[in-house]
Amino acid sequence: MSEIASKTSINLAQEDQVVGPWKEAWRSFRKNKSALVGTAIVIFFVLLAILGPFIAPQGINDQNLSQRLLPPSSEFWFGTDDLGRDIFSRILHGARISLTVGFFAVVISAAAGSFLGIIAGYYGKWIDTIISRIFDIMLAFPSILLAIAVVSILGPSLRNALIAIAIINIPNFGRLIRSRVLSIKEEEYIHAAKAIGMKNARILWRHILPNSMTPVIVQGTLAIATAIIEAAALGFLGLGAEAPQPEWGKMLADARIFLLNAPWAMIFPGLAIMLTVVGFNLMGDGLRDALDPKMKS
């Protein structure tokens, strides 16, 4: 009886150790302290973006020239800008703009890049050659210069900046998915699906796409940080958000001439950009370590 009980306990212990890949990834992610810190930062700014308009102490466009360029105080936590507007309130509203641009730009680029990458990797031949050469041409240009060119053609606006950021990130997702598909399509279950007469569209939707999503999730998280920086850069150059929108890059551009007299007008928007980008990068690194089998010991 004792042997049976011991074997039963061993089997139960072994069953407890058998977990699914997503549960195992979550366990690995929770052990990464820097990833948890990054996630906390991202959640914090997401909450600011959602609740910002409701908790902002001042209106984003409330001007009072008698209170222009005031330093941080109990009334104006982050000081005021050159038009007497509350910087703290504008940063809260700007969180929604920056995160929205970053998120939707990455969603668009991930969807378009994944589609092109799957088609190129699965069908190969001349289709792969054409798509890959387009990616190579786009990657030959510095991303910010390509974004400036796209916005210059479409016209300066926040919407066009979002489109430009989405376009310049398509090759990154496309090449990533293409390389993944090239290895997946040689798996035995793909050959078995073809052998039983399954159509290519069904194979792509049911087998190729689900097994290619892991690197997209990781790259997408990291790409949001890059998209926020690119949106801020376009706003700083006057090619993104237009006045009086409180976009962080636009706030930096408006405050740069007051750097010596009112440094807080640039410091706080800059800190908001830096912390948001650091948060997404830390979270993305944690997801990469948790989801990529090559990163596991």
C-alpha cells in the first residue's frame, strides 16, 4: 500500500508539473522583475490615458497669460506653458493621443506586415522575391526619414503621422513573419494537411497564422515604444499633431525656446515619453524571454 501511495503521489506531482505553453510563459514572465516593472508602468499610463480627461485639474486649452511659464506649485503641479496652460493636464490628455497613435499604428503595420510575410514565406518563388525586395527598399531608408517623406506627401496631421508610422513598420513585421513561415511550412503537420487535400487558405488560417503569432506579439510590444518615439519626433518637427492638441512631441517643440527660462515645460513631457517607452521596452523584453524557447535555459 505504501508503494502504491508513493507512486500515486509521484504521478500527481508530475501532473502538476505539466503545464501548457501559455501558463509556462506566464510563470516565466512573473519571475522577471524588470518585466513586471515595465508592465506596471504601461498599465499606469494606460490608466492615465483612460482617466486623464476626468482627473485633469484644468482644461487643456484654458489660457491665462498672467500665469504663463509658472514653475511647478501646489496649484500647477508641472507648471504652466507659454500660454498659461496647465502642463500636468495637457500631459494627461497627451497620454491618450500618444498611446492611441502607437497602438493603432502597430496594429495596422502588424496586420499588413503579417499578411505580406505569410504570403511571401508560404508561396515563395516570384511572389517572395517581389515582396522581399519591397521590404529591402523600405528598410534601406532611415525610418524617420521615410516617415517624414510619407507625411510630406499626405500632409501634416496626426492621422497622417499614424499612417506614416504604420507604413514604415510594415517591413519589420513582414520579414519576421516570413522567416517564421519558412520554417513552419516544412513541419510534418503541414505536409500532412496538404496530403489530405486541405486548401492553402485553410492551412494558412488554421495552422500557419496561429503558430506565427508569438514573435508578432513580442515585436508588437516593442514596436509600440518605437511608434511613440516616432510620433513624438514627427510632432516635434511640426509634421504630426497640430495645435492646440497636447501631443507630447508637439509640447516639446513648443517649449524648446523656453528651455533656459522654463525648463519644466520640456522636462515633464520628455519624462512622459521616456517612461512610456521604457515601460513598453521592459515589458517587451520580458515577453520575448517568456515566449521564445531559445531564451529559456
